[in-house]
Amino acid sequence: AAIRPAVTFSPNYKKIFTTESITMSCDGGSTIGGGPNYIWSKDNSPVHNGKSYTIQSAVRSDSGSYRCQTRPGEISYPARLDISDGYVILQTPLYVYEGDQINITCHHRHGYSGGQTRFYKDTRVIRDWTDTAEYYIENVDGTTAGTYRCEKEISWLYIYGDAASVSVGGKSRISYIRTSLPVARCCEDRQTDICFYIYR
């Protein structure tokens, strides 16, 4: 039986600056009885073959929706990557689940001096000006979802900002599959359809 793969990012951010690098991996897309080949597409056009795909020095045109496909197998849901040529970006994880611990990072471009940072959620200030460029959430739940924004001093003269939306998924769907072993329980993630096998 084919299992839908999922795209993961390293570093685990949906947005990076131009000239920065990122590696995308095709996870969870194994097929019982044989190893898969991997095909990558961006905005439905093929770009790469292999389990991982690295962009060494990103440019604006690298922005898009990425999918990986196992052959034979299924295709992942799209994973959106955005490339910015600005001064400040708000970086959030690609996937956020209930119970996670996450950092939301107000990241400034290399070569510039970053000063104090302020964070908002849905227009409300959640942390006023401090020297900390990360906002830590210890235990994600449904109330974590929303639109976050940061403002950051750059070179002590200017203030730049960026916003990002955070959605929260859960791991709850469990099914059983037939294998050569007596029982295999498949815990399948609702947001990514990654299937985690527990053999018994």
C-alpha cells in the first residue's frame, strides 16, 4: 500500500531571505515491499529527483508550492516556501501541531544590525520592545492559530516589519494496515498524511 509522503524543511521555516539556503526532504513516503524513487515539483513543474532537494542560494523565483512524489506512490500536499528580499521576515514553522513547542522568529537580513523587537498576534501586542528576536510558545493549542506580526529596529534608525499566519493541526487518525507482520498500527497525521508505523 502506498503512503502519502510529506515535505519537510530544514531549517524549519516557511520563509527565508534571498541568498540563504534551505533543504527540503520527502518524508514518510515509503511503500511496503520496495524503496521508492523521489520526484520534486514546484508549482506543478518538475525540478529535481532525489529524497532531498537543497536550494543553496535562494532567489525570489524560488518562491512557490513544492511537492514530492514517490514512484510508485503518492504525491505530497503542497508546502509553500517564500523568498524575501526585504530587511525583516517573520519566520514560522512549516507545520504546527497541538502540544508542540515552537519559536516564532523575527529575523533580519545578514549585514545589518538588528535592534529591539516587538511581537503582535491578531493586531494585539503580545510582547513589547525587547532585545529578544524570538517569541516562544511552550504548548501549542487551538488558540495559537492566528496572524502574527513583528516589528524590528534595523541599524537603530528604521523599523521594519513582517507578518505570517499560523495554523494548528493535530495527530489523531489511526488505522490498521495489512503487512507480513501480525499487526501494524498506522498513526496518520491529518495535516500531512505522514503515516507512522508501530508494529505489534
